[in-house]
Amino acid sequence: MYGPPEEGALAPTVSEEVPSLADLERWAAIEVDPASIYSTRRGGAPITGVKRLLLRMLSQYHIELEAQQTRFNMAVVEHLRELERRSHAE
């Protein structure tokens, strides 16, 4: 069992803003950029090559997973949009 959160842990800071639905919709589309796959280890170039090769070899599975996640994310954003529409109508 987890204990209670620390005092002030859930309070937003001044710099945090609630993202708009347009931002959420833009972020909902998942795309893996192969250039973002790299290794930070010393001599990491071979490791980066292997990672990118694996991404290429498994791209069929990754594309399907990205599509499923994007569909789910878009459905959540649409549900949030409908909830916002209802709250403004009342």
C-alpha cells in the first residue's frame, strides 16, 4: 500500500499550464523518429546501429502499435472535447 502524497506534491507550480485540446490533439499522434534512437555510451555508434537495425526489422510491428496508440489517444481527446462541450452547455 502506498502512503499519502507529500504535502504540496499535487499542487501545480506557477509555470505549469493546462494544455489546450488543440495541443492534446497534436500530441496524440504517435510517430517514432529513427534519428531519436541513439546510445549515450562511450563507443555507442555500434549500439546505435544495432538499435536502428532492430527498429527497421520490427517496423511492421511498431507501425501497428503506433497506429493503435494514436487511435486510442485521439478517442481520449475526442471524449475530453465532448466533456468540455457538455460542461460549457450547462
